[in-house]
Amino acid sequence: METLTDEQRERWSTDGYLHLHGVLSPDEVSLFSQELDKVRLLPGYEPGQAQLGHYEWMETAKNTDPAGFMDRRDLLNYGQHFIDLIDRPGLFDLLVDIMGPHIMLSMTQAIVRPSTDSFPGYTHTDGGEGLREIRVSETSPPIAMKAMYLLSDVVQEDGGALTVFPGSHVRPFPWRRDEPLTPHSPGAVQLPGRAGDCYLFPHSLWHGPAPNHSGRARKTLLYNYAQMFVRSYDHDVTPEVEGQLTPRQRRLLGDLGYGFRPGSYFYVPPDQEELIYQDERGPTRWTGPRIVDQSG
Ligand SMILES: O=C(O)CCC(=O)C(=O)O
């Protein structure tokens, strides 16, 4: 399996994110982009009238214009391409190198952010309010993290870029309920990118979308992963999806190979590492994150 370079490891530790270039090929970008145009016409979960962050079943997206807003969860039901992305070769290796092998897929999401003057951006930590206060050290694997695939070029300031607050994953970040952080607060860095790029970042990093004044919609796919004891918070594994999964994907969706017992997910099954690594290095290969040698 591939591992992070020393430079990537150092960036991950200090900045709290990685920008990987050209992870999806141009063909994959156009395929997923077209898939999202179809998905919005199908039933699924979208933000509704309920409280912030809670999704409701809709017959189509609220906006059926391909360049209009869409925020759709639970993507695995929309076809094999979305299932294949669970453990995409190349990217998944790096994710396991960061998190270790005791993980699950916790959420899938597709977001289209239209060009508009009415959305000022939105800055937050993932995992709800909790991860504003709970953070692990820079030498620890994260509790949960995200792979965000860009399906559109984002080249200008306020063009809908992922905006991050580097370092906020490991230090208390000053925030006030009555004065929310914004994509223009001190410390914010907008990350331009090209269609096919992928950003990796932990849930504890302050981040969010910049406003999009580019004149073009920005499409993304998001796949979240968590340490297994945290478990998935989004998936309904239908029999159709189940029938399409590889053994590793089944495990990443929570199939431990036996029925639930107290203690399941708290301790991982004995074949966890073998299944996740699926290579000749065997089940005891992972020895925890490496510390970057700063001595040069
Ligand atoms: O739309 C984006 O740029 C980022 C989405 C986001 O903030 C998130 O996935 O938590």
C-alpha cells in the first residue's frame, strides 16, 4: 500500500489538511459530474425544514437545475461508481496510513454550490459541536476525517473554495457563538483546486465553503471515515448495495462477519487488519503514525 511522503506527513500534522492533485481522472470527473445531474432528479435525503444538519426524504432535489444547490447524502444507493469510491486505490491507502486500519465509512455526500450572492459561506468543525472542543495531538490518528473530491475547477478568490483554518485541528481556536467564524475571518485560507483534486482533513479542523461568485457551480463528493468505535452516522445499507460490495467494503460499512454482540465495534474483529490492508504485508504491518524526522 502507498503511504504519505514525509512532507505530506508533516503538512498533515502542522496544517491539518492535505491537498492531493489529480486523484480522479478527467473521465472520472465528467462521469461523476453527470451522475450528480441525474442524482438530483431521484429521491434521496436533502436538508429539510428540520434542525440544522438534519436531512429529510425528498422525491427530487429542491432545485432541479444542474447548476443549482444540492446537498445529497447516502450516495451508495446511486450506483457502483459511488460504491467504488469507498476504498479507491491510491487514495484509500493514504487514508489508512493516516487513520490506521480500525476504521469505518461514516458518511457519503454530494454538494453542488451554485454561483450566488446570497450565500456568504459557512465555517464549522465536523462531527457537530463536540469536535470544536475535542482534538487529538498532531502525532495521533484523527477520530474522524473527510475525503473531499473536487469535480469543478475552483481558481479564484470567493469561487466556492474549501476554506480552512490551518492548525485549528490541534489547538483551541477562538470562536464565539454570537460572532461566528467566516471564510474571511483572520486565519482563513481559501484552497483553490482543479477538478479531480482531493482534500483530506480531520473533522476537528475548522473549515467550510467560501462564497461562490465565480459564475459557475462547484460540485464535490465527500466521503467520511471514523475510527470504528465511533461508527457510521449516515448509512442505510440496502440489500441492493450489500450485493455489490467487496469484503473490504462490507467491513467498512460495518459488517463484522458475525451478528451484533455487546463489545462489537469496541474491539475490532481479528481479521480487521488483513481485510483493510489486503496485501502481502499481513495483519501486523501498521505500527501507528510515524513522527517526521525534523533533524534533516
Ligand atoms: O462545501 C464545501 O466546500 C465544504 C463542505 C463542508 O464544509 C463539509 O463537508 O463539512
